[in-house]
Amino acid sequence: MLVLLLWVSWFVAISGAAANEPARLQVVSSSNTALVDIPLQPGERWCLVWNHSVTGIQVEDCYRYRQGKMVLERSHQPDFAAGLGHIPGRGVQTSDGEGGYWIEHIDEPVPGNGYLLRVGSRAVNHRLSHAGNITSLSALAAGERVLIHLQTSNPTP
């Protein structure tokens, strides 16, 4: 029993430590080429920003590195354009004071710490915003499928 308790304590300590270790936000092409590689500390935020393909309005999905996971925290949508809108029970809709709205407190872990994105044209201009820096994914890989993922030292299934 003591051995089991020691093993569980060790596993919890290792898992907790990994959740508080630096990670990397990476964008990888379908040919497995790293297009973007951003070091992250626990608690850091970043956003995927793009221009809506129909209306051209700027949309943002904002994430945070929390407890070893990529977590969708909030989304900004300047209007209720095609495909946009708040889903009741998924976050809280608040005004942005400029005619649009934020959906706050979404707090959804991204399954597998990543997702596939078909990068839009330069008009759509998919871009990553982190710590005041903006990287245009459309300039790097317009029309291509990429994987946006959080690489931690303790990958989640």
C-alpha cells in the first residue's frame, strides 16, 4: 500500500509540474514544416484573428495555456455575420461597446491541444497575435491545411 501511495504521489507531482512548464505554440504545415514556433509560459494568451470571408469583419478566438492545455477562453465577433453568434450555455455574451460583442468565459480545452485549419487567402488573412506580435499565416500558407497546436513536455491524449 505504501508503494502505491508513493507512486500516486510521484505521478501527481510529475503531472502537476508538467502543467506548469514552458510549452510551445506551433503551426505546422501538412508537409510537417514548422511555420510558427512560439515559446509560452503557463498562463500566456494568444489569439487567432481573421477577416470574415463574407463580410470582411475581424473575428478573434483567444486562447490561454492553462494547466498543460490549450484552452479557448473568449471570442470577439463584431456582428452576427454568417456562421457567427453566441450559443446559449457556452460562455457569456457581452457588448464590446462598439456594436460587436465578446463571448467571455468559454473556457473549453481544445481536444488534443490542437486543431486543423485551412488557412484563408490574404483577404481573409488568418494571423496569430501573441505578446504584441502578429504573424500572418495567410502570408505563409494561404490555401493550405495546417495544424495549430500546443506542444507540451507532457502531451495530452
